[in-house]
Amino acid sequence: MLSTTARSFAVRQHARTFHASVLRRSEHGHYHHLPFDFPGEKKAAFGLKVFAFLVSGFSIPIFASVYQLFVTFKLVLTPKVPELCH
């Protein structure tokens, strides 16, 4: 039976020899931070598409809030005409 010090030495040696078999700093190709290819030559077209995407995305909530305010204030500001009984 192994003593405690011999056992801990064997565990440390085994842990020391266990390494990852792949290279630690190997390059896996060029890093892209965007999920698509950034066009090198067509930057103006890409900028126009991004602008259209952002404008359409931000305009929907703005138009919805403007519409809600318009409907609310139109109902509040409209004078109520009393109906005449015939």
C-alpha cells in the first residue's frame, strides 16, 4: 500500500504529464468578428444596406409611439359635440 506522500507524488506526476494534445496557440484561420464577409470593394453598398437596416429597425417603434400619441391626443383634443335629441 502506498503511503500518503508517495500517493500524492504519483497523483502530481500524473497531473503534470496530462496536457492537451493540441497546440495551445494554433491559428484556426482568420478571425471574423462579423457573422458575414465584410466586402472590401463594396463599402458604399454595404454602408447603404446597414443604414437601411438600422433606419427600418429604429423607425418602427418611433412611428408606433408617434401614432399612439397622435391617436391619444386626437381623442382628447377633439371637442365633443352634444347630440341633439329629436
